[in-house]
Amino acid sequence: MLKHKRIRARQCDWCKREIILNGSNADPFVVTAELKHFCIIQTPGQPAERDCMADYLNDLKRKPHELSVKKELEKEEKQKHKEEEKEKKIKLTPGVLAKLDALRKEFKDRERKERLSKHPT
């Protein structure tokens, strides 16, 4: 009786292509420290025809730059929004300041009246 050989297969973490990990028909692959599997098709002495790990690393290098650009744009939008709110507050300020001055005058008048009522001269 023949013993069955188990063939382990995984998907490439970049291109989702199936990679056979063991056996006589095993595909060439690379494993990273994060245990990600990538396929690589290369003939010895030639540059790789397909190198998913290089593509993955190049994409990682490009993404932080894209994220930083997005964050800068979001910060600029937030600053513009804050400036618009400040402008709205400034537009409302003259009316508010006028009301505040009127209240201050009223409180001063009340204090004067109370002082005069306590200490008639």
C-alpha cells in the first residue's frame, strides 16, 4: 500500500496566487519574519520575473508618504475650519461686545445706587 504524501499549499500574501510549499513540484517562495509568504519566479543569474516580496516592500515604502500627505491635508482642512469658526465669532463679536458693555454699565449703576442707599451724604 502506498503512503499518501501531504502537500502543503498557501496563498501568496501579495498576489493571492497559490504556492505549493513541499513536494517535488514545490514553487519557489520567500517567508518574512512576519511569517508572510511571497512567490518569486526567477532563473539563476537573471533578475526576477515575478518578485512579490519586492513589490510588497516598495508598496510599504510608498504608503507612509501617502499617509503623511493625507494627514497634512486633513490638518490643513481642520485649520481652515477653525479659522472660519473664528471669523464667525469675530463677526458676532461687535454685537456681543455692545451687550457686554451695556451689562457692565448696568452693574456699575446698581453698585452706585446700592452704595448711595447705604451711605447717604
